Amino acid sequence: MGRRLVFLAALLALAPGARAQQGPPHIGYVYPAGGQRGTSFPVKVGGQYLDRVFAAHVSGTGAEAAVVEHVKPMTQRQFNELRERVQELQKKGRTLDVLQEIAAIREKLAAFVRRPAAPAIAESVTLKITVDPNAEPGDREIRLATPQGLTNPLLFEIGRLPEFRENEASPPGPGAGLIPGAGRSPRPTFRAMDGQPDTRRTDPTSITLPGVANGWISPGGVDRFRFQARQGQQLVAAARARALIPYLADAVPGWFQATLALTDAEGRELAYDDDFQTSPDPVLCYRIPRDGEYLLEIKDSIYRGREDFVYRIAIGELPFVTGIFPLGGPAGERTEVRVQGWNLPADRLTMDAGDRAPGVHPLLVRAGEWESNRVAFAVGALPECREAEPSLPQRRAQKVTLPVIVNGRIEKPGDWDVFSFQGRAGTEVIAEVRARRLGSPLDSLLKLTDAAGRQLALCDDQEDRGAGLVTHHADSLIRAAIPKDGTYLLAIRDTQHRGGPEYAYRLRISRPRPDFELRVVPASITARAGASVPITVHALRQDGFSGEIALTLEGMPLGFTLSGARVPANQDRVRLTLAAPPLPLREPVSLHLEGRAVIEGKDVRRAAVPAEDMMQAFAYQHLVPAQELRVAVVGRFLPGAGGLAGAQRGPAILSPTPVRIPAGGAVRVEVGVPAKTAVGNTRLELSEPPEGITLQEVSPAGAASVLLLRADDKAKPGLEGNLIVSIFLERAQAEGRAPANANRARVPVGFLPAIPFRVE
């Protein structure tokens, strides 16, 4: 117990909140959001709470990042002091030293005027990134490290193409604006996100093809890139904007909605696009009519703009895949895939799924030294077949044998594809469409009937919380009981009566196949050495699976442990705690969390996918997948620990668990946290408890505390999960003899290990 007191006292003294209460470090944009292999270049990262940032981490290998500078916006008081300083200097005469000081101050004042309106991106960090010539191209993640911990990840792309940046009237952070004497041509100031077209045009940026154009859009801004093209070139301009920053919490519709326009040298518009199929990011494909100069324009569709409206546009005679068929194939086999698109070396390729696990995998096409965009290819675990061509009328429905995955297409607007199968009374059938989640524009409608045409089930849309980047959940799912032996028909069409070769789908027809997926939030975790931090695991249950899921850390977790590591039966979400090792780690580490369940007598294991819980347009939440679960363990060796690793473990739960709370009653739980310490009083509170569970009182018990947990009428018998308890430090603001009613500073200092409970 004494060792835990030493730990707690040191934790209270070292806690970040003991110095200043602020939020966790956060980043909102990276500009440019990528770079070419074999180059070194500056990158600006915008965010908040980035004090004393000391490192940047790029996932994967072959890319290194170093922190160059951190800039915080000045306060209004500092602005006023500098303005007064300018007035004083102007009275001294026009010497060289005075003029240089005035110019430097005016630059700082201009930065204050054009600072971002959004506090979440008001700070900026300049990095120098160096990419090895042999680095693997593709998407990476970038995080910043501060003494307060890791930031959230943002996408950073490593590519093969030469990189270009837009001509900027002012630097991309801390904003764009002007006060007299600042010496730059202004962009509009960042007092609002929405705007009107900016009539003050900057000169187009000249680039050579192929290349990647980088920029960011200010309010009302239109960026232009000038290039030479030859007659007959099949030009592709593929923008990435929403792909870089999937959701903006304070913007409607919730992302940078980019548009592209191609014009000739005389300004005549030749092509325009504001999205590509179901992706908000536009793609222009255009055959160049004659040799000459062309301009590509990018803007926001409603002329919004801000520093986090960052984009990348790959431009050139580049391979680009617009569609594939089929959208997937069986595991362990080779599948011939028809490929549609621009500048492709062939219209067919073979996808070898010999060593690929069931799931979604990227497919791309190589044309010489260039690679196409990546499209989704699903690998399945069931027998597969293809829709008969041409589509058959309903009276001659295509017969299939269950279980099966049918690969089909709605070839023409208004078409129905119909499949018949034999059903047995008392069994259930699942019919699930995967189309939109695989990049197909199909908005499916699925209908189940008996042989006489009587409708048994109908489904248009079915939400999939695992598809965090999908906002229109257009795939259908039916789960129905078969009433009697006989023939049954499944019919599929596009809800909007559209069709074409790109309207592909995969239709699974089978008995229920209970399973689950996991998402763990957040993707960046910061813990003080020996302390516990809460994390959330979301269980995405499939085909009626409702069982318990045990959670474990895989590999060599370096002293990390989980408390409350179980998703209870019939629940889709659990909060638990991760305890850090007793000593800080020099670098952040990657952890791998796994879920295990017994399903139909078999041990099933599924890796948890790291994710960020992102807000869209003030209202909607999405679980956006990340590449890694990265954990930073901060702090220093705690004094008085006597050199024992175990001495640095955090406070423990001293009562047996799970805690059994009687319905309508209360139970006492002892925890290893004293009510008073040398640096102040401790306060314990429940963090996001389930409805009906309250912490009625906390009483001292020597070097421990006793929690009185109560379950009221809203907490029904059978409710179970974990209780997360926050630890706060309270001390009087006044020194010496503080009155009894003196205001007390409350500082959050950590969490207890999760307390498993059950209401009985």
C-alpha cells in the first residue's frame, strides 16, 4: 500500500493538469499532405495544445520527420503591446535598426490578424520531412509528440510523382490577411469559413506533367495550375481532399467539397467534376484536343475555405481505375478481373488470393513506372458464382445453391437481377449486398418472395458502423425465417433505377454466419508510466452473434495490461482501461488488441482495428479506421520507489471483482486511493457511467477509500460492464489559512483500473 501512495503522490505532482488544465494535443491538418520519394521538404501542421512539441512520427519505414518550429497565436494583450511598440519606434526616426524592428513587428501583427478563426488549428508546427528514395509509396500516418502525449493521426502520402505547391499570396499558416505595411498581397482574412468567389486572382502555378499539385483553399479562393499538354493525351486529374481529412466537426456537409474544372488558354471550360461516383473527391478524365496550354482549377463547391481545406491533385497521363468486375473472389484462388479506366495497359488482370485472408484488400494497376489508384477487392470465405448474362427475367430466375456469393451487375437502368434457391421450413436465410462499401455506385434494393410472389422481406439501406468513411449506407441486408419448404426468390435492383457496367455488387445468400469485428478508440493513446487510461472497444456484431468477447493484447506488450477486458454478451460497446508499464518509453509503441469468442463451438479470434471517433458537421459520429494503435508512455522515474518496478504501478481495486450490485441497492468497493495526500485532497467520480449507476459517496479508509455504488430502478438485473473512475486533486487556491468556503482548484490526475460490475 505504501508504494501505491508514493506513486499517487508523484502522479499528482507530475500530472499535466497540475500545471494547466487543457485538452489533449490535437492536429487538424498537414500541408502539404505528402511528398515524393527521395526528397526533403518542409511541412506545416496545424493544431491545438502543441506546447513543447519535440517529435513527429511517420508510420512505416523510410520517412523521417524533425520539428523545426512551433508558433502559437499571440494574445490580444500581446497584440496591443506590439502595436504600442510600433508607435514608440515611429517617434525615434527612420534609422535602419528602427525600420527593421518595425517590419518584424508588423509581420507579427499581420499574423495575428490573419490567424485562423478555429482554435483547433490556431497553432502551427513546421517539420522537415526526409523521404528515402526506396520508401514504399502509399498512405502513411503522421502524429506529433508533446510532453502531454501523442496527437491524433492524419494521413500523409508518399508518392513517386514530382510535387508542386500552389503560388501563395501569403503563407499557409497562420492564415491569410493583411494590415497596412505587412508587405504581402492579401487573401481574405479567416473570420468565417463561408465566402463568395474571390475576385482577386493569384497567378496560376506552372507545373509539368505528370505531377502532384498541392494547395489549400481560403474563403472564396480558386487555385489554378498551368501546364502544357499534347493532342491525344488522356489526361487524368484525381483530387484528394476529403480523403486527407475525412470529417470536419464544424463544417457542413462535414468535409472540403472540392470541384475541378479544366479550361484552355482562352478560359473556355472543357471539363468539370465535383465528385467521382460515390466519392466526394472529384476526378477529371479528358482527352486533350490539341497541343497547347491548359489550366486546372480547384475550389470548394460553395466557396468555403480554411487552412484545413488541404488538397492534392495527381495530374498527368496516369493510370486510373474507374471500375472492376467482379468486386471480389474466393480465398485461396485466382480471380480474373475485368478492369475499366484510363491509361490502363490491359482490360483484365488476375487477382491472386492464395495467401489473403477473407476481407477487403487493395487492387491497383501498374502502367510502366506509375501506379493507379487503389480500389477495393473483397476476398470471401464461401463458394462464389457469377450472375448469368444477360440478366434473366423473373420467371427464369437464376438458380443458386446455398451458401453462395453471387457476383453481378445491374447492367441497365431499371433492371432486376433475380435468383432462386431452395429453403427449408424453420431455417433462417441472410441476404447481404456489398456494393457501396466496395466503391460501387449501386444503391441496392433487395426483395425476398416465395415462389408465388408473396413478399417476405424488403430492405433498402442497412447501416454498417464499421464503414466509417461511408455516409450513405446504401447496401441492403435481409434476415428472414423460411416459413415452409420450397423455392424462394431474391431480387435486386438499383433504388434510383440506374444501371451500367460499373453498378456491380456481391450478394451473399446463406444461413446466418455469426461473427464480429472490433474497433478500438482512440488510435493514439497517452499514459503516464504505471497509470491507467480509458479506451473504448466497439463490437460490430454480425448475423445475430450476441456472445461475450474476451479482449487481449497480442505479441510482446512491454508491460501493458488491460482491466475490464471483456465485451459483455448482447452489448456493442465497452469502456476499459489500459495500464502502462512502470517506466516511461523512449518512443511510442504499436499495440495489437484481439478479441476472442466461442461461436457455434469454435474459437474465433478477430484483430481490433484502431479507429478515431470523428464528428461530422456538429452532429454525426463515425468510426474512421487508422493504420496503427500507437501508445506513448510519458513521465519519469518516480522518487521513493526503491528501484522496484512493481512500486510504480498505479492504485488498485482492492475488493473482489466483478462487483455485484443488487438491483435497487448499493455495494461498497475499496480502492487504493487515500482521501488525503501531502499535496491535497483526492476526489473520485464516475466517468460516463451507465444509466442507473451512481457513486453515492466516497469515504476514507486509512490509506484507501471506499466507494458506495448504487443501482437505481433504471439499472435492470443482468446489466454488466465496467465502471471507470476518474481521480481528481483538490487544493485550496489560497495559501495558509484558507476559509472553509474557499474556492478549490480541481485538477484531473488519472483513472482507477476499470471496475467490472454486474447488477443482480
